[in-house]
Amino acid sequence: MFKYRPAPTVTLTFPPHVVMLYRQTMDLIVESVHAQATEDRSQGYALSSYPPLRAKQLAMREYATRNDALIRRILANSSDREQRTVAAQLLGYANHNNLQIASLVKASRDSDDGVRNNVIRALGVLAQSNRKIAGMIPAEEFVAMLNSGTWKDRNKAGYLLNMLTISRPPTLLRMLRLRTSDSLIEMARWRELGHAQSARFILGRIAGIDENQLQNMTIEDVPGIINAFSKASQFKDGALDR
């Protein structure tokens, strides 16, 4: 089961201008979608091609690199869920180190789904930017999240685990097959490609489908992915795991 941490009880807050920066950034994300902006994640944090949003993201980067200790404290301890949500976003823009990743991983069990959403997205961007950083993220912490009763959890966990299975680590793939098969198949059948594609990739990797072939199959042949996964799982359950 995917269990949440109890909500913190300490009064800790950012200065008002920091919360306003976050709110303005969220509003501009909607504008950037309408403007069909792209997003650069190569540095481990998101930078939009939409100039107004990019300016706010760079302001978050500047604040986060100077105040990472405060951000981590608020994320872990503030009783105010909006403050923790802001902290989750800002921590993704901080300097990359073990403390950043450990704090984000711990906050992935926050009781508020908005906090969890920002945390997993930050980890996903980190994983996408650099394979070495991806290897520092304990993937097993997010397997149970695929079985969450909350759609946002499943969507974001799929996104992160898609990034973490690109190198096809056998232990992780086996864990996903044993613990999340039903959830992955259900998610792979979702109608919206952007919501379903991560699960399709994960199922295909478990089945051993070539990555180039899998890229096309996630769009054109979902039944083929599920069928290959089911056959591979039957073989493994019958011959390899006994």
C-alpha cells in the first residue's frame, strides 16, 4: 500500500513575495501551454521557451540556490500545505546534491497531493536531465505509488518510473512486474496518450521490446505491448521465479 506521512505541525512560512512568485509561475504555465512553448530540462530544472515564464523560473532558481536550507525545512515541517507545495517546486530549482534528492524523496509521501505532484515532477526532471542523477533516486520508493487510489499519484509515478527504467535495471523491472502489473495495464489503456504513454513504455521494457520498436508501439499498438508483457510474465512466473 502507498501510505502518506502525517501532516507536519510547525508554523514555518516563506516571505510573501516568494509565494507570489510561485503563484505567478503557475499562472504563466497555463499561458505557455497556449503559446505552445517548449521546455528545456537539461540542467535538472525546467526552463520554458516562453519568455515571461522563463523569467519567473530563473527567479526561482536564484532564490532556491541561496535558500535551500530554508526550503528543505519548510518542505519537511510546515503545517501549511501551500507553503510545502511552494517548497516542493523551489527545491527542484536548488543545486543538485544528496540532500536535495533525499528531501524530495521523503516529501513524496506528503499527505497533500499538490505537494506530491510537485515533488515527483522535480525528481522526474532531475532523472531526465542526467543518468548519474537518475541513479541516485531510489526507484523502489515509487513502485507502490502506481497502486495509489489517487490519479495524480499514479500519473506522476508513471512519469518518474518511465525515466528510471530507460536503462532497464532488472531488479526494478521485476519489482514492477510483480507488484504493479494490474495498475500498469490499466494505465496503458488510458485514452490520453500523455497520461498512458509512461505505463506503455514500462510494460514494453518489462516485456523486452526493443526501445526503437517500443517508441512506435506506444502510439500505434497498445494491445501488442500488453500481449507481449502478458506472455513474458507468464514465462517468468512459470520458469524463472520458482
